[in-house]
Amino acid sequence: MTKQKCIFLDRDGVLNVERGDYTYLPEDFILENKVPEALALLKQRGFLLIVITNQGGLAKGLFSRAQMEACHQKLLQNCNYAIDAIYYAPAHPAISASLARKPDSLMLEKAIAKFNISPAESWFVGDQLRDMQAAEKVGVNGILVGPHSPATYIRQQHNLWEATRFIITQA
């Protein structure tokens, strides 16, 4: 079976606007600029699209799985169901330890195994260094986006649309 190429995507700050607080109400879940267009272009280029997100507010009891899933449903609807899978880590270090939570790589490892993904042909677009650390652990290329990107990080783009344009020139 041929290995597939994939774009792994952090959620908050990449797909939806980072509010600085937990986003768990659909009315607060606002897509970043040109996200549907970016995902459509990546799909046209043959990439799987998999969301990899820490959702520690679940462990803290700040919101329910149903609330989080309502946000994910809004994401899927607004992006024409282009996303192939959503992996989330419900743990938070203040409450419970988890190897799934980024910067650890268990969510990525599960997706790579399930979907027969080629890490060398795949990318992780995230807005935090922990996203890049998780990608590095499994041999996936990383691109930082957004205002949290340290000036010293090699691959940076302003947002997912710009990251998408960069990725398709590399593929």
C-alpha cells in the first residue's frame, strides 16, 4: 500500500482564531482567514488533513466533550468536510499526565499508523513550539504560523493560507 502524505493541523491559532482562552462555544469558534480555501487547495494536491489538538479544558472541567464536538462540527461544515480526522488530547498536566498531549507525539503516531502516512512527505502547521516538537519526534516537517512564532524558527508563515502556498511549492 502506498504511503499517504498529510497535513497535520493544530486547531486554536491555526484553523480558528486564538482567543487567549479556551474556545468551546460554537459562537466563539471563528475560522482564521482563508482556512476553507487553504484546506481545499491541500486536498486538491492529495494531502490528508488531520487536526491534532490539546484540549486540556476537558480535564479541567471547563467545558464538555459535547461543546468541543459542536465546535468541531462547525469547523467541518465551514470547511466542506475536507478534514479527514480530528485527534484531541483531553488531559492537562495540572490534572493528569498524557503521552498524547503535545509536545508528546502519541496523537501523531496513531494517525500515522492508522492512515499509513509518510512522515517525510507530511507537514505539521502549528502556532506553538510544542507543535513543532511533536512533529520533530515523528519526522514530520513543521511550519509555525501566527504571532507566537519565535524569530529564530526556520520555517514560519503568517497564517495557514501562506503556509499552504509554501507547502505546495515544496511538494
